[in-house]
Amino acid sequence: MNAKPPTTFRHAFAHGTSDRTLLLLHGTGGNEHDLLSIGRALDPQASLLSPRGKVLENGLPRFFRRLAEGVFDEEDLIRRTHELADFVAEAVERYSINQRKIYAVGYSNGANIAASLLLLRPGALAGSALLRAMVPLIPDVLPDLNGTPVLLMSGHHDPIVPPENSRRLAGLLGEAGANVTLRLENAGHQLTNYTIDATRRWLADRP
Ligand code: MLT
């Protein structure tokens, strides 16, 4: 029988002093280093696992293909979501991560694949902070997210993610049983100090 080949992602890993790990997922054009300082500010004790998206759009890394702004290649998204979940499972072994304490923190494209992980591989994450996320896909069968904490930090004036889309995502995750907090702030698509501070406080309430 052939062993499954390891799922490789270029990534950064920083050991923390607590048993929580933040899975940091960058936005389009980012890389594995992008969110490390934000991750450290969000939880100074957590380990940080930060993969680089493998899809290149005009040379810019992403986590899955899109056909146009906000129009996703669903087949690719599904495949890449499972690939990322497999990578996380392998990182659990490699870095002795507590699998039950992995929180995704994703921005934009990274938030969208984190939402897709929740919807397609519900066991992979203990919780998720989705910064400027939109509905990535609607699964045929809703997962059982059974109280999984999810924070959505969205912008009232986001030209890429209209607030109505954030509300739909909150509704979808809530219908699946997640414990969703949706915060619409007076901002656009870019992260603000408020985004980081509210996310830090949300994480601190869930040690
Ligand atoms: C982006 O530019 O990354 C989009 O807003 C989100 C996405 O394409 O997933």
C-alpha cells in the first residue's frame, strides 16, 4: 500500500509557552511571515503556525483560485481546503501541537479558507477569527460545529465584502451550531487597530 505523501506548505512555525496554536492565514499577496507579528500581539503565549498559500495569481500567493473578485473556483477551494486541513494534521504530529486548541486567524483570502475549513473539516479547528471574510461556499450538508467559537470582524465600508455577505456567513455558521460573534466596525477591507484589539480580547476570553 502506498503511504500518503506529506502535505507540504512552505510555512513558519514559532513555539509558544501555552498549548494554544494560532493558525495564521494571510491575505492575497501575503506570505508565511505576514501575520507573525499580529499573531504574537494577539496571543503572546501561543504557538504560531503560518503556511503560505500555494496558488499564484499573477505571482501573488493565495490559498485557492478565484475566477474574479469574490467569485471562487469551488472545485479548487474544496481541494485546497482538504489539503490545508491535512497539512495542519501533519503539523500537529511534527510540532506536538494540541489538536484541540488550534484557532485559525485568517485575513481576507486567509479568512475565506478558514471559513471553508470550518464548513468542510469541522474537526480541524477549535475556533476561528475571520477578519474580513465572506461566504466561501455553501456545503451540500451543513457540518455540526457544536458551539465552536467564531469571531467575524467585518467592515461597514468594505468594498470587497459587503456587510450583507458577512451576515450571511454568520448565519450559515450559526445554523451549523457555531457560537458566532459578528462585529461590524467602521472600516473597509484593511485591518485596523480596533480589529486587532477586539480579536485579541476575544481570544483572551477563550484561553
Ligand atoms: C482577496 O483579495 O483576497 C479577496 O478579497 C478574498 C478572496 O479572494 O478570497
